[in-house]
Amino acid sequence: MYTGPMILPLDSEGTIYALQDEKGDTIGTGTRAVCEILLYMITNPTTRVVSDRVKTSVQTRTNVRSAIGI
């Protein structure tokens, strides 16, 4: 069906977009920039520096939702 997360327009003007996961479920909505940031957050694991020598992984969240309601 889907190969990866996709950003799709929700209106004909292209002002509201939806971010869909690999299953086709909507996981976030908002402007194109918001969806791109959400896509980056769910596809790239982040690391947090605890000290100069120790790094720890921060888990990515699969249930990211947008702050902009439709």
C-alpha cells in the first residue's frame, strides 16, 4: 500500500496538509512546514547529550499529533 510516511494536501488551495504513516493513517495535520517537521521527527531518531562523553538515545514517538485542529 504505502512505502513510507507521506504528506498530502487536504484542501484545494494547499494550505492544510496531512501527514500519513505507512498504513495510511493520519498522524498529524497542519501547514506544509508543520508536516515536514513532524515527518522529520518521526523518521530521524534524536540523541541527547548528557555529558561530553555520554550520549543516550531518545525514543521517537509514533503517535505525534498536530496542535492545529481542523
